[in-house]
Amino acid sequence: MSFPLLTVVAAVPAAGAVATAALPAARRTAAKWLALLVSVVTFALALVVAFRFDPGSKSPYQFTESHAWISDFGVRYALGVDGIAVALIALTTLLIPFIILAGWHDADPLEEAAPNRRWRPTQGFFALILAVEAMVVISFEATDVFVFYLFFEAMLIPMYFLIGGFGDRAGGEDEDGAARRRSNAAVKFLLYNLAGGLIMLAAVIGLYAVTADQLGSGTFSLQQIVEARAAGRLHIGTGTERLLFLGFFFAFAVKAPLWPLHTWLPGAMGESTSPVAVLITAVVDKVGTFAMLRFCLQLFPEASSWATPVILVLALISVLYGALLAVAQRDIKRLIAYASISHFGFIILGIFAMTSQGQGGATLYMVNHGISTAALMLVAGFLISRRGSRLIADYGGVQKVAPILAGTFLIGGLATLSLPGLAPFVSEFLVLVGTFSRYPVIGIIATLGIVLAALYVLVLYQRTMTGPVKPQVSGLPDLRVRELVVVAPLIALLLFLGVYPKPLTDLVNPAVDHTLSVVDKKDPKPTVQVDAVPGGGRHGHAVREQDVEAAK
Amino acid sequence: MENLIALLVAAPLVGAALLLCGGKRLDRTGHLIGTLFSVASFALGVVLFADMLGKGAGDRALHQQLFTWIPVGGFRADIAFQLDQLSMTFVLLITGVGSLIHIYSIGYMEHDERRRRFFGYLNLFLAAMLLLVLADNYLLLYAGWEGVGLASYLLIGFWQHKPSAATAAKKAFLVNRVGDMGLSIAIMLMFTTFGTFAFGPVFAATDRAGQGTLTALGLLLLLGACGKSAQVPLQSWLGDAMEGPTPVSALIHAATMVTAGVYLITRSGAIFNAAPTAQLAVVVVGAVTLLFGAIVGCAKDDIKKALAGSTMSQIGYMILAAGLGPIGYAFAIMHLVTHGFFKAGLFLGAGSVMHGMNDEVDMRRYGGLRKYMPVTFITFGLGYLAIIGFPGLSGFFSKDKIIEAAFARGGTEGWILGGAALLGAAITAFYMTRVMLMTFFGEKRWDPAEVHPHESPKVMTLPMIVLAFGSVFAGGLFSINEAFVKWLEPVTSFAHGHSPVSATTVTAATMVVLVIGVGIAWGMYGRKPVPALAPRGSLLTRAARRDLLQDDFNHVVFVRGGQELTGTLVQLDRSVVDGAVNGTAAAMGGLSGLLRQLQTGFVRSYAVQMLGGAAVLVAATLLMRGV
Amino acid sequence: MSPVASVHSLWTVAAGAPGKIPAPHIEYAELSPTLIVLGAAVIGILIEALVPRRHRYYSQLLLSLVALAAAFAAVIGLAAGGFGSSKAHIAAMGAVAVDGPALFLQGTILLVSLIAVFTFAERRLEPAAHGEGASPARTKGRAWGRVDSFAAQPAAVPGSAAEQAAVKAGFTTTEVFPILLFAVGGMLIFPAASDLLTLFIALEVFSLPLYLLCALARRQRLLSQEAAVKYFLLGAFSSAFLLFGVALLYGYAGTVTYAGIAEVVSDGAKQIDPALAGTMGNDALLLIGAALVLMGLLFKVGAVPFHMWTPDVYQGAPTPVTGFMAAATKVAAFGALLRLLYVVLPGLRWDWRPVMWGVAILTMLGGAIVAITQTDIKRLLAYSSIAHAGFLLAGVVATSEDGVSSVLFYLGAYSFVTLGAFAVVTLVRDAGGEATALSKWAGLGRRSPLVAAVFAVFLLAFAGIPLTSGFAGKFAVFKAAAQSGAGWLVVVGVLSSAIAAFFYIRVIVLMFFNEPKADGPTVAVPSPLTTTAIAIGVTATLVLGLAPQYFLDLAGQASVFVR
Amino acid sequence: MNPVYYLYLAALLFTIGAAGVLIRRNAIVVFMCIELMLNACNLAFVTFSRMHGNLDGQIIAFFTMVVAAAEVVVGLAIIVSIFRTRHTASVDDASLMKL
């Protein structure tokens, strides 16, 4: 029994959440620093995981832990990570410090608010963020369907309070209306996801019934089920498997979100503060796509390939639909939300293209989209906090008064439209290639997405940042140091992963291959055999060493 | 030696990084730094060029592998450079003209408080453009391709406070994206067909691919080229792009970036040679565009837009040549280079004129400027002679060859293409003469009280002079026993076409149309005075002023249509997709309110319900047994 | 001995020579829990009679706590003694079963009652002076407390001078404690009863005290009395049906012992002499009788369509009583239901399962849907309890040991959550006593985050959010149902819990995301009694949510009925 | 005479009682109807006891009477108190709580 690294990675933020929440109302600043410290420590731990992870190893999961938990339900507290999980955990733990830092003042009580010793919004805010982090990390680590489900559902509650409890200052006017819209958005978020989760619960129970029926004792262990399937000891009837798959997929599709189950996202992201919005789209929603990859495909291979055509079409619709609606938005954050819907479409497209490029790309996409959206959304948040309005029409000529803000915003935007050299390009292109190589038509139509992306990003930038300076904008200060500290590393990361994504791909590829092998799909072979030719010789081993050097 | 290739790209990239992240402290020295890095890159290019000349024609190509960019499954993109004669030509052109324009901008942008940023963008552009021409695979090329798009976006919109500039920049990027879509799909198709998209393997395997695939590839690449090189139907952005500072127009929208399409087609020669249908499309696009641009150029009164139309038209020539296959590749590139010289010169001249005229761009407010800015006049004049193909100057050699090649395609196509090319030459002569006359000759149409025309400072005139030299001699130099053709042959291969008409005849014809064009122009703008306000003009003129209504078409079809579509979708999202959810919730609430009514509060009604329940329970139990 | 051949003989001692009356054999030790509680109740009555008023409160409180604790200890002792498993048998000449389910449920009931006693005894919440005579000065002058939430003098007409006098005198109704103990006694027998007569008696023994308790509210006595009258009339009505059912079953089987009836049911009463064939083994009698008895029990568990009393009674009764009823009655009634279905009617499974499916679905959906539009927190919880009855029924119809254990676990988990929730309700008060109107709860989270948070935990447990006991219980019953092949029942359950989530969430929104009203209620600071009750509730909720295994094992071991 | 008739009678009485509960307003009368239902049960018990030739039914009947008596005590207490409060024994007036 080795050191329970994975548990610790999740336990640290959990403990931090409790500690932060426990601080008295007066120690607001202390709470902030504590939360920041905890999140940084968590990131450090995640890095330890990432570096001690061995992509080459044979076993699909590493750092595995397994303890009896609820034997009546066949539940074991079983953790383990593959490359995909490592990447996503790293992303999550990386983003949280920036989210905390960006939300530094979002939960400060209003100046005019009467002092209330009991009510401690600030402590609550940061504690909830840490709680979400802990739950997200666990659900990335869980190799037991039940454990995953527990936290997949439980994380709704802190998210719900984050969305409903804290919003942008509506700039004085109509605070009540803002509060009402906010709580509506929160309720919608919760009910939507809860409904999805409960449907999934039925499927989870069904899965237990099936395993209990065929394996003697019911189990939720992903590995056991996969192996039993491979060994032929477990055979789920076609009808049952499809129903169970749909049950799981529905929950993940809501979370992802996939058209037409997306309508909760714009509200939730629009009404919540931008750090929380980042938390939603960059961290929490990733659990959905991740779960498709880990659970839907591996538990129900046949059903997955059965459902693929429909899902691909839905994903394609999301891509275009999200982009088109983004173009039409008047509200900066809603625009970004719809853009995210479009991007999640790409991710799902990649996952169900069932090619190594598609799924590898999708995984990269999850990471890159997390970073790029974080950059864009946080800068947008800084802008909004300055002007107290989310309406695009209220801005104009910002780049004149706040060039750095505008510049970072532009870079975030360029990343969103996946410009080569920035990380998202790599993943988006991989997804497209992966899709194209199996479903050319869908691939081609999806490519329209890159044009539309350019449209909504540039329109947004033009309307807000360029043109004559609006009087209300003229006074805006440029980015402060804290804000720069938040944005600069993200941008640096975008550039780095855009030019040298190899560390990430090396991490992800084996896991993707494993998934594909479970689903029993092979990449389509090129139609034309290309032999090594002069000038093409560089595809020989000569290059391999260079790779090794480069990798160092 | 090959390890230097990366430095070619790195130098301007470092410059850009320094300037853009450097902050205010670099404001005073920024322009010098920028120029320095650009010149450094040029020097490096020259060194490599010398080294290349030292080698035999066969093994001149250099290759440098940096590291693997994206390895996923069979998908493998490298960051690797390939420097052969074709790339070399571009490197020299880009860095050379680029450096000159850096120098020119020092003067031109002197009074702009964001000059540092301007030079940063220029360096960024150089880096991206060099990446584009040095890449050894299509994906890396695509990166450079989008990179130059970004740079052009930033530079067109450099004066962001002008809404027109911002809009033009956005338009340019979007239209380019449409082209890029073609390119990216082409790359995907390559990957699925060949399992790779590195130049070497792909070109080596073209003969094994199906005709349909190759044609598709060709057309997709052509789409990309159209976007970047402002060819019909994606040309609409170039005119608006003139919102950018003039040096930008000179460098990006005349000399280098817009020619990337030609590079792409030439580079992909292997594919096009194997796909005649695609080639036909290319030549058609080229021919149409060269007339289209020329006609537009005739109607514009804005000097830069007139030149923009001319650019479009000249690139049409190049595309046409490139579409002709091995007969034309070399000439396409040759015309590209010479065009780089004289068109850049012309733009710089225009810039210098505007500089002296308080940024007035309407040629109808010029006139008789030759006395006030002699250097500009002479350099501009030489550029003018070069572009209309005056015997002995650059344009003469390059354009003449293209027209020959067009005829040499043979058959009716040959005659049509050749005719189009000749007609284009005539129109070129006309509109360039028009520009010349309206600007430098005739009586002055400006108010001496407000504008005081003056010659530009040395730092601006110097580059103009250098370019003028280029426009005069480059063509001749290249044509000495087909030096240029031989130089490129290893890359593009070369074949002598069998022209139905002899070379001399073609040359003669060219001369004739040239004289006609100039004559007409002289008749219209030389002999009688030019009205300061544009006359209504013929239908064609008015259409041409509006870019032959292409923008209006786009506006109606795409902009309006798009707005309609998104509007509908927003409604749909709110009412249908979201409405379904809210509807369910509402229905639940209603049902609840309904069932609530059963709870009347009267004990007896409860008792009734209980009795009923009991009855049902009993009945059901009995039924189950079927009693 | 074949139960059928020898008639049930606790009441009629047929054996033995005439002139001698052999005493029936009673296992006092094994029945000790019940005996202790009932004995204590009797003593409580004596206390009321003999002890001066000022001492009654403490003596009653002490007595009840000791009695219940002792009874619980006895249950533990019995369980430890193996009566839950190996030595399980039917005591008291076939009247009362001592087996796993019985002990488990009795233990639960006793714990619940123990906590309920805490809330009954709470005396810090009510101002001594209230109603018309209450002036701020008086309330300030005389410290809060010393009176509990029961009517000062139940006999006095509400609003009359007599009542005011009683209030000013600070009278309290300490009789509630013995009454409570009687009810508990009945509840202890109810799930253990192993013949229909005992079942009926037990039912009445715990129902009648509850009727009384409902009528004893200190505030809003009109509602309280109305609740009592409704509960009483409907209760009596339903128990009449139950009794008729008993009669029919007796007619069918010739005996009222579970074992006897079960035997007749299983082998169709062959060895009965043909003379009685008209009634004996007549399935009509059996089916109708079974249906009527079921109805009586379904009424007690508050299943649709026999649920109408629940909201009114829950709303009108004093909140501590409501909490006690909601928790303990459900436990007892479901215990009896389980025993009836698993011991008496297993042979009839194919007849009653579909019917119960229907009832379960109606109950789940009905409770959840109607709750959406409720505006009073107590009514809301009432409907939620109905919905939960539906979930429990889903487990009941599984007809497997898993089904039994899951229901047992669910009952344990649910009763603590309910008690805690109602205990919190007692804290939120304004001038008119408890502020049960939902609208008044707006912004409670701002005023007193802790209480609101605790209540939120309970609501989430009700909603069955993971990591709470509610989820574990729900999962257990649905799992059992699914394994018994009622997958679609699970789907319905899942859907209805999605609907149910809506109104739990609504309350949370109200508490946390709405601005507090100016005239909003205040949260009274309770004595350690209520605090403990709530604390226990929260702990149970979280422990059963995070580490349910031990209790699942317990329920699993306790899931075998003695036949 | 066929004992089944007694059963029919019992059923009839039970039905009458139930009907009375549903129809009558006065709480006392409603309560009496419930008592009638209980008595119907008793009749049934006694009849069955006679048919089966064992005494259980009769014993149970006694228990039922005791229970009924207890119910009367509690019931009347409640009804009287509510009557004193509202000066009416109509069960329909006690309908403050609804919906």
C-alpha cells in the first residue's frame, strides 16, 4: 500500500475549504490568502502526480488506490489516473489559483451593507471554490462508477451556491433584478444537471443489477467490468446496454453541454461572476466530456458506436449553432458562453469520431479550451468589473485607454478562434482531422466553425476595443498587477502549448489508444501508400533522436 | 548551414516579442530595433543565398528539423524548414523589401505615438511570412499562412480609432478565413489520402492518388490562394485593406503577403500538374481576376485603391501563369519578384505623395506635383514604366513571358487566355497612365493655402530609389539567358510551351496595346483638365467604383442573410429549445395546482377519497386474481 | 405444532384439565422494551396525579428519558443476545415476534422517540406570556422560557380568559410525556405484532395518544384542534376498515396468527373439513380482507390515495409532535406492512405486487408534484414525507431480503432527517409563534447562516443528493427494486425525485438568495435539548451518507422475518 | 339458518356505517357511524368464530369493544373541545387547513 497520492490531491482542497469556511467574518483577507495557498499546494501536488506518471507503463491506471467502502452496493473507494485524467487534473488545479486570484474582490461585502457577524460571504466564496476543486479532482480520479457519480452529483451543490450567491455588481441599478435573474440561473443550472444526474442514477442502478446478475456480485469497478466484458464473462443485452448508455450519456451531455441541452449554460455563465463562469466552463463541464471518454465509451462500446451517428450530428449542430448564436449576442459573457457551447461541440465530435487524432485532440481541446476560455473570460471580467456592464454596446475604443487589457483580450480571442501558434489550434485541427478521416462530410461542415469563430471573436473585439473612445470608457484603468499576474501565465501557457504540445500529447496518447482498444476501433489507413522518398527520409529514425532531444 | 534557417524566422520574431512586450521604455528606440532585426534577417538570407549559389543546382535544397510539433497516432507534424531555390527567392524578396519598408516607415510613422507597436507588427509579419515560405509541410505553412493573416489584420486596423480601419481589418481576416478553410480541408484530405502532409512525401506520391482526390486538393488549395491573394471571388477585402498605413499596403498588400497564393500553387505544382481540371480552374480565376482588378483600377480616384486594383490584376497574371503548369511557374515567380519591386515602389511613392499632401488620397485633388516632389516623381515614374511593361524594364520581361505562356497553352483556351492577358496589359497601361497624369501632371487641383506639397525626408526617399533600381533592372537581370528560369527549374521544373504565335509577335502585340492604352489615357486625362469632382461616369465606371458591386453582393447575401439566420436562431433558442424546458416546469406547476384542489380541507371529502381508494384497491386485488 | 390445527391460544387456553387455569407463558425479558416503556407511561400518569405541578416537568422528563434509554438498552441487549437472528422466535404465545426486523425497528423507534422527547421538553422558544396578553414589556420583564410548545391548559377554550390566566400562570401540559410513552409503546408492538388482533390493538394504542397530542398546540389552537379531529375521524375510519379486513382474513383462515394465515394461503387450506369450504380457503375473502388490512396500514404510512390527512395534520399539530409522528409512525407502520406482506401474504405475492406498484408510483409522483405549489413549510414537508413513503414502497415491493434491509435502512436514515428538519422549524419564529409560511423564510441564510445551512443539509438529504443519508437510502431501495425486475419503477422514482428536487431547491433559494424581509422571523436560540436533537439529526444524516456500510450490514442482518 | 346471512348483514351494517361517515355532518354522528362499522366487524368476527368452531372471533369482539370504548373517550374529548371552541360540531366547519 503506497502513499495515497491521489486521495491527498483531493483531500487538500477539501480540508482547505473547511478551514477557509471556519475563519471568522473579520478575517476576510486571511481567508483569501489561505484559499490561494491551498490551491497552489494542490497544484504542486498535481504536478507531482503529473511528473511521476509514467506514460509508457502497461497498466491503464496508475497510483491506484482501492478500499472497501459500501460493499452492499458493490462500491469500492477506487482511484486511479490515466494520461487523460492527469492532464485534466493538472488543468483544474492550475486554473483554481488563477480563479481565486481573479475573484479576489468578487465576494467582498458591499460597502453600504450593514455589518453582520454571522454572514461571511467571502469565506463562503473561496471555500466553495475549493470544495468544487476537490470534487472535480475526485471525479477525474475515480475508477469506480459509483464514486464518480457521487461527486459528479455532489459538485452541483457548491456550484449552485457559487452561481446563485455571487454575481457581478450590477453597477447600482436594479440589484434586485440581478439577484433574481441570478437565482433563476442557479436553479436552472441545478435542476438541469440534477435531472441529468438522476437519469444517470437509474442507469447506474441498472448497471449494478446487470453486473450483480451476471458476475454474481454487483460491482462498479470500471476495470472489472471492462475485463469481464473482454473475457466474455459479462454480456449486456443490446437493448439494456443502449438504455444504460443513454442514461449515462444524457447526464454527461447536459453537463458538457450538448445541443439541445445547453440552455442552462448561457444563463449560468452570464449571471455568475467571471471566475465562477470560468469554473463552470473550464473545469466543471470538462467532467462531462471526460466521463463520456472514460465511462460511456469503455462501459458500453457497442452502444457507443450505435449512437455515434446521432451524437456526431448533435455535436455538429452544437458547433455551428453555438457559434451563430455567439455572433448574435449583446452580452459579452453570454457570447463567450455560446462560444463554449460551440467548442464543446468540437470536443464531443472528436470523442465520438473514434480516431486517435479525434480523441487525442478532444482531450487536448479540453485542456486548451480551459486555458483559453479562462484567459478570455477573466479579462472580460476585469473589463466588466471596471465599467459595471456586460453589454457589448456599452464599450468602445477600450484599446486606446487600456492597451494591455485590450491586448490580452485579443490574444484570448485569437486563442478562441484557434489561431495557429496558440494551443487551441492544435487540438481543434486534430479534432477536425480525426473527424474528417472517418466522416469527411461532417469534418468539412465542422470546419465552417473556424470561420464563424473568427466572426464572433473579431466582432466582439471590434465593438468593444476599437473605434472612438466612449465617454464612460475613457476613465477605465489598465490591468492592475494582480490581474496581470492572472492573465500573463495563462497566455504564456497558451503560446507554449501551441508551439510545443508534445508533453501533453505524450501524456494523452497511450490513454487514448487504450480507450480505442476497449472500443475496438482502429484509425482508418491512408488510401495511398507513401514510401520514404528523398526529402521524406526525415520520417526515418534520424528524426527520432531529435525528438528525444526536443522532448528533454 | 541549414541550422541558420531557423534564425531567419527567429530574428524578426524576437524583434516582435521585444517590441510588443517591451513596453513604453522602448518607445524611443523601438523603430530602430525593429529595423535592425529585419535587416539582420536579410543579411542572413544573403549569406544563405551565397552559400546556395556555391552549390550545384541539384543539392541546393537545405532542410532543418527542429522538433516534432504534433504527434498523435499516425498524425505527425514537424517544425521543420526547407530552403530551396523557391523559398530562397521569397526569403530575399521578403526580407529585402521588408527591410526597405522598415526604413521607410521610420520616416513615415515618425509622428505616430504607437510607432513601436507598428514596428512590432511589421516584424511579426516578416516572421510569419518567412515561416510560410520556409515550412517543409503544409501544416506549418498553414501556421505561417494564418500568421500573416493576423499581422495583416493588426496592421490594416492599426489606426483602430477609425471605425473604417477596424472594419476593414475584420473583413480582411474573415475573407481570408474562408480561404484558410479551403487550405485546412486540403490538409485533412492529404492526411487521409497520404497519411502525411509533408511536401516531399506528398509530391512523391501524387501519381498514386486518384484523379478525383487530386482535383479536390487542387481546388481546395486554389480556394486558399484566392483568399490570401485577393483573387475572384475572395478579392473584396484588398481594396478596404488600403485603410492601413501606406508602408503596410506596400509590403503586405502589394509585395509579399498577397503573393502567398502564387507561392502555394507553385509549391504544390506536383499536385496541380496531375490535376488538369484544377489547373483550368486556376487559369480561369487568374484571367478573370486580372481583368477584374484592372477594370476596378481604372475607376478609382483614391490613389491607393487604384494601386490596389492594379495589384489584384498583376497577381491575376501570376496566378494565370502558375495555372499554366511548368510552362508558367518560373514566370509567375519572376513576375512576382519584379512586381514586388515596382509595386512596392509605387505604393511608397503614393505614400510619399500623401505624406506631402496631408494624407490626401483623392487623385482629383492632386495634379502637377512633379515640380514639388521630384524624387518621388522619378521613382514613381520608373515604377510606372515598369508596370506597364515598357521595353527594357522589369515588367516588360516578366509580363511578356506570361502572355507568351498564356498563348502557349494552345488551342482555344490559349487564344482566350492570351487575349485576356493582352487586354489586361492594355488596361494596365491605361489606368497607370491615368494615375500618373492625375497625380504629377496637369494643373494643380489643390488649395495652396492649406496644403504645402514637399519632398519626403531621405529616410523615405532612399528606399524608393532602391526599389526604383529594382524595378528597372531586375527583369533584365533575370532574363539574361533565362537565369531565373534555370535557377528555379530544380524546384518547379520548366517546359517550353509551343506557342501558336511567335514570341516576337506577342511582344509586338503587347507594344501595340500598350501604346493604345497610354494613348486613350492621355486623351482622357492628359489633354483636357481633370475635373476636381468625379463625373457621374458610365454605368461600368460606377460599377467599377463600387468594386463591380461585389461588396453589395456580399452584403446582401452573407451579411444580411447571416443576420437573418442568427436572429431566427436566437428566437428559436429562446422559444423552442429553452421553451421546452420551461414549458415542462410550468406544466408541472399547473398539474400540481390542479391536484392541490383535491385537498379541500373537508374531512368528509377525504373520507370519500379514502373509500374510493379502498374500493379501487380491493377491485385491483381481485382483478389481479381474475376472480 | 401446526398453528391451524391448534387455534390461537394466548386468549383461550383450551388445553389442561377443567378447573385449572394454566397461566399463559410470557417471555418478559424478550418483551422488556415494550414493557419498560408502557410501565413508565403508567408511572407518568401517577406522577401527574401525585407530584406537585412545579416538579412534574423534570420528573416526567427524567422518567421518559430513562425509560426510553433503558428500553433501547434492552433492545440492544436482545439483539446482542442473538434474538435478532439465531434465537429469533415468536414470543407471548404467538402474539409478538422477536426477530431482526422487529428489534431493528424498535431500536429505531426508541432512538427517534428519545430525540423527540428532547424537542417535546424544549422550553426556551416560547415566551412565557403570549397571545393577547403579551406586551413587549412583559416579555422582556419575564425571561423567555419555562413553557414548552404545548397548550397551557388544553381544556381551556382558545382565547378565553381561562386560557389567558393559565398562560399567565405559566401552566404547562406535562401529560404529553406519558402520552408520548403510550404511543411509543404501541409503536414498539406494531411492527412486532404477529397476529392480526395484536396488530389492531397496537395500532389503536399508538394512534389514540397521537390524536390527543395533535390537539395540544400552545399557539394556533384552532388549527391544532382541527388537525386532531380530522386525524381522529379518518384514523378511526381507516382502522374500522382494517378491522373488517381482519375479520375477513379470520373468516378465511380460521385464525388470526400470521403463521396460520400464511400456511392456509400457501397450501390453499386442504386439510380443512369440507363443511366450511364456503368460507375456508375462499379467495374472495382472502383478497378483500388482505386489501382492507393493507389499506389500514397504507393510511398510516400516508400513501396515496390514503394520504389526505397527512398535510392537514402535519400542519396543525404542534411541530415537535409532527416531527415525532412523521418519523416514528412511518417506521412502525412500514414495519407492520413489511411483516404483513412478507410473513402473511408471500403466497399472495403475485396478487398484491402489481397493486402495490401502482400505489408506489401514485405515491411518489403525487407527493412530489403536489408539493411543488405548497406555501407552508410544514405542509411542504408533509408532502415530501408522502413522496418518501412512495420511495419506501418501491423497496417494499421488491419482495427480497435486499428489499427488507433497504427499507429498514431508509427508515432509519429518513426518520432522523425528518426529526431534525422539524426541530429546525420550531426555531424559526415571529410574534405569532412559529413562522411556517415559506414567504417568511426569505433571506434566513443571511440572518442566521448556521441554522439555514443545517436546514439546507436536511433538505438536500430529502432530495437525495449524494453524500447525504437520503442518497444512500434512495440508492438502496431503488437497487432492490431494480434487482427484483421493477426497473421502470426505478425510472419513475428517479423522475419523481427530480420533480421533488425542485421544491427543496426552492426553499434553499428562498433562504440564501433572497434578501431578508424587514418583518421577517427571528431564529430563537434553543436550549441544549433541541440543539442536541438537531445535532444528532445532522450527524446521522452525514454519517449515514458517507459511511453507510455498517448500518447497511446491520439492516442486512436484521432483514429476516421469523415465520 | 345459513351463517353466511350474518356475514351479509355485517357487510350491510359496515356499508351503512361507512355511508353515514360520508354523509353526516355532525361529528358525533360521524363518530357513531364509525362505531357502527366496528360493530359490523364484531358481528363478522362472531359469525366466523361460530363457523370455525373456535373462540378467537368472540374474544376479538370483546377486544374491539374495549378499543371502541377507548376511542370514544379520546374522540369525545377532542370533539367536545372543538365544540366548545367553535360552538358547532359540524365537521365541515373544521376546514381551515386545505390545499
